[in-house]
Amino acid sequence: MNSITKFKDLLIESLKQNKKLILVLYILFIVSFALAWALSSGGMDTVINSLPASTDSTVNDTVTVTELLIQNERGGIMTYIASIFFGIAAVVGLIYNGVNLGLMGALLSNIMPKGGIQYITYLIPHGIFEITALVIQSAAGILLFLFIWKFVKTFIKSEKSGFKEKILSSYEENKKIIIQSLILMVFAAILLLIAAPIEAYVSVPLSEFILGV
């Protein structure tokens, strides 16, 4: 079995065994996105009036693929590492991104020629990959915390005599969790790698073409 096949099998297993967690996180993101958009729509007139007159009505597409990729990957890695503290960073990071995109939607729906539908049309091509990556990263972060939590519990309860033996025994008993966590993080990184060029070069022109802007 080559490495790609092994990774694919581990990925499928990781997704299947954590599908409920991933679904809950997806719902959390969507709710955060929708609420932020709905609750902020009424106050966007003030924000719009304070914007410079030269503000463009389209989404900024001057950011390079490399910049997008570095920004997204760095944020994901930081959230993942910070999730060792009870998985809080994974949940907060997901909500933050949902709220951020929702607020942006409320703002741009009042600026773009075709309103909110143009923003959604812009978001979909790269968002399919990027938002899924955010959800998968959050799931990976929670699994990282679960591994550490169960590892410590197993270590304390272990009846092995030596320290090294306890470490090895605790790891062996819980290694499936950390492997799945790492597999999901790699998968999320691949999704972000796909999303970056789509966001930089495809999303804006495609949305404008579809809506005839």
C-alpha cells in the first residue's frame, strides 16, 4: 500500500468516525454567519456613510495566492496549537470566521451592484473549500485536545511500573485520536491550497460573469 492510498484510507476513516463533530461545527459556522449578517444589516448605513467615496464596489482581488495561502494556513496552525486548552480556540476561531464573513456580507450587500446575491456568488467557488477547511481544522483541534486529555487520564490510571512504559502505553491506547487529528489537519491544508488560487483568480470574475455585472 503506497502512502497516498494509506492517507486516503485514514482520511475516509477519520471523516466517518468524526462526522457528527464535523456536522455540528458546520452548523455552528452557518448559524454564526447568518446571525452576524442578519443582526448587523440594519446598522450598515452608518458604516457605509463613513467609508471613503473612492471605495470600490467589488471584493478586493489584489491579494496574491501566496498571501492568501500563508494567511489561512498560519491562522489554522495557530488555532490548532491553541486548541490544546480545552478545544476553546477551535470553537472560538470557527465562530469568529463565521461572524467575520457574515459582517462582510451585510456590508458588501449594500455596496455591490447586485447586493447580497453577488457576495454569496463570489463566496461559493472558494468558500466550498475554505469554509470546509475551517470546519475540518476546528475538528482537528478538538481531537488534539481529546488526545491530550485521554492521554493524561490513561497515564494516571496506568498500572505500568516505569515512566517510559506508562508513556508508551498511554500513547498506544490513544494514538488513533492524534493520528486522525493530524490527518484532518493535512486534509484542511490541502483544501486551503485549492481555495487560494480560486479566491485570487476565479471567484470575482466568475461571480461577475454569472450575474452580468
